[in-house]
Amino acid sequence: MASKDALKELSSTLSKARILLAADVDASLVSDAEINTLVARLVEMHKADAGLSVATKEEIAAIVDQITKEKAPVPVDVKRKAGFTAAASEIDAYYKITNKERLTTGGSIDDFVDHFKNRLEKIRRILEERRIGASIVQSISATRSYMSGREVTIVGMVTTKISTKKGNIMVVVEDSTAEIKVMFMNGTSHQSKDLFESSKRLVNDEVVAIRGKLSNQFLMANEILWPDVPIKEQKTIKGDIAIAFMSDIHVGSKQFMEKNFEKMLKWLNGEAQSREDRIAGKIKYIIMAGDVADGIGIYPDQEYDLAIHDIYLQYKLLFNFISMIPDYIHVFVMPGNHDAVGRAEPQPALGEEFVKDFKLDNVHIVTNPSYINLHGLDVLAYHGTSLDSIIRAIPDLSYAAPEKAMVEVLKRRHLSPVYGGNVIVPSKEDQLVIDKVPDILHMGHIHKNGIAEYHGVRIVNSGTWQDTTGFQQRSGHIPTPCMLPVYEALAGRFTTIKF
């Protein structure tokens, strides 16, 4: 930013906080300063002043000097340990990336309508394939011509869920032709109780099939059919390779656990013992599922939590670390809600301006989400921002067990079923539908490690490399930092390495 522009921005922003600049403050003093950080610290300094106050040249110079001294930590140069022979270095890489690209959209009401129609159509096809013989009606509007008492199966999107005065649950389901009110009775039979409890797990904007009997303007439900993933055999491969999963590194945060991250890098380069050494030598791929940098201006007063106030320096340090990973290991870097690509999903890959000179043959910049095929194993990687809304919407879920929320994502065959929980791009095709069942589902975001298996799909939440933040302490959330899940493909098992 030009010196005069920086001074003008500083003056304008401070005036809103009733702070004036002293007359001797010149443009050169603030030309290289991070203006938002400078403003925040001046506001904090003058918060006790009554009425208008004046920021002096000396005050500004002292703060600028303090910000300048808060330089990015310099990573230790990590090199491969002498005598360390990695089995993975002798295996050829085989990978195929399928990015979920953001499609062009104008953001109009019609675009949103087309988006949700596409979601409905895609998941309806999945339901039809999964529920052969379930007699799915052609459309909800067709049920209006049916006699009361007829059993039907409808497919539609949940738009409303309420508890009635009599303690039952009523759900409104719609498709592109009409809507219908579905009743779940709080009965006394075992079957009725199970169905009533299942109805509590329905969330707005998800697409489901519901079987029941027509009764005037209502459908009296007797079964919910989620699209779900079919039960399949867990896929293994012939090559004795391993895949490491990580996310939420948050480079640039004061809570980024740099020393622990460097310890992990040294481990990858041969500084380990016995069994862990053997696993380190098998690692052929690393998938980083977002929030690789802490970002700037992501939440109020973030500047107080930052060790690096320049977004470009945050990514420079990140790629310095990545460059220390052995070159036979292929690394896939995905953005998250903290990264500098905009929050609307699907998120594009990190821009050239951040990658810059760190274009290495073994480093691949991918979208959020992405399908990454590794030696025949399909990994669906997604940062996991939607887990917040899923945990809020479904009973019995919590941040303590992210893998349970990830199971619910698979059941719904959609990475972000609740609209409004996180920002989406309303393109004509819903790119967040899980139209291809993965062998491994990888997410982050929650800062809590979790591993599970569901219908033959391996589930892994890779935790974080950031220490507990003040917000997490206040909310009672306990992260699990510096725990690296590693999947040994030949054995078909996960091992978590603690750093």
C-alpha cells in the first residue's frame, strides 16, 4: 500500500473510534505497518480516554516497532538422517486428483433454486439405486390423486421440522412439484418409539425418502430411508505404503505448535525409533485438509492471537515447512475456512500469489473438497466446516467425537446438508453431494482426532497442530494437538503417532 494511502486509511479508521492523529505523524511512519493491527492496538491504548483523544507520533512509532519485531518464526532446517532408508522412496507414486471446482454463478434466486433442484435430483437417483422395490412415487404432487390409506414412498427435501402440541413431530418435505406434511407419532410400541427417535435426527435441507400411509393431507410415516452408503468390503492395495493425514496447522497463530511440527518433520526424515521408524519410512502421501494458515481477520480481535500479521508470510513459512518433507512423499494441500480463498464452498485451491516459488513436483494444491485416488484408494478430503451445523442439529453429537458427525455426513450423502451452516456457492450443480462412495473420508476443522469405520468406509479426523485457544477454553472444548493419524494401506489399519 502506498504511504499516503496507508496514512489516509489509518486516519479514517481511527476517526470512527474518536481518535485523531497528531499533526507530526507522517506517511513514512506507517508505510509498512499492518493497519488493522495498528488500529486495534491504538484503540486498546486509548479505550479509557473520555471524548476525543490524540494518537501521538511516539505512540505510533512504538507500536510499529513492536509489530515489526513480531517476525515469523524461522523454521529449523530439517534434513534426512544419515543411513535412513525409506521403503516408500522405492515405490512409484500413483495419484489422481479430482477437484470439485467452483462453477460460475450469479448468486440469483434462480441459481439457488437450480442448486437445490440438482441436490434433490442427485440424491433421488442415489435413493432409487439403494432402495430398489421401495415403490418411490414419481412426485409428491402425484400423491394428491391417491386414496387415503394407500402406502407410498416419497423423496424430497426437508424444509421444516416442528414438535406439535400433542408431542408428535411434523416434518414438511418438498420436491420440485409440491410439498407434503409428514407426521411421526410419539406412540407406545417399540417400533413407533424407534421411528420417533429417528425423526429427531432429520435436519433441514437434507434429501430423504419416507415411507408411510396417506391420511387426508398428511403422510403418516412408518420408515425413514436415508440415501446412505452401501456396505462394501474395505479396499486394500498391494503396495506397502502409508498415508498421513493432517489439518488445522494454523501457521501464523501464536498457538501454532511449531516445535512439535518440526519434531514431526524430523520423524519423517528418519529421526524415530523401532516401530514408528518403520511407519515413517512407509509414508508416501500426506493430505492436509485445510486451515493450513491462521489467516487474517477471520474472527473479531484475531490480531491479538497472531504471531504473523502478514498473510503472505504465513504461507511462506508453511511452504518452508512443506519443503522439508522428503521429496518422495507427495503432499496435497487444501484450503479451509481460515485460508485466503474465501469461505464459500466449494473453495478453490490456494492462489499462485501464496504458493509463489514453492512449486515442487511433490506438492499439489487442491480444492476443498477433493477426491484423491492413491494407488486405487479413493480418499474424499473435505475441511469439515459443516460439522458445526451437523453437531448442533443432530442429538447426541458433540465436538468430543467428530467421527460420529462424519458418519452422519455419509448417511446423508452430502458434505454440507444444512443450508446456512456454512456458506455455499449456489451453482447449477451441487458439488458437495457425495456421489462417489470413498474408501476413506478425511476431515479436520474440529481440532479433535477421531477414527472410525462405517459400512466399509474408513473415517479419519486429523485433529490440529494448534494449541488450545481462548475460545476453546471458554467453550469447554478440549483439542488433541500434534497427533498424526497414519493409514497403512496394505494392512488396512490406522496408527496415531503422538508428537
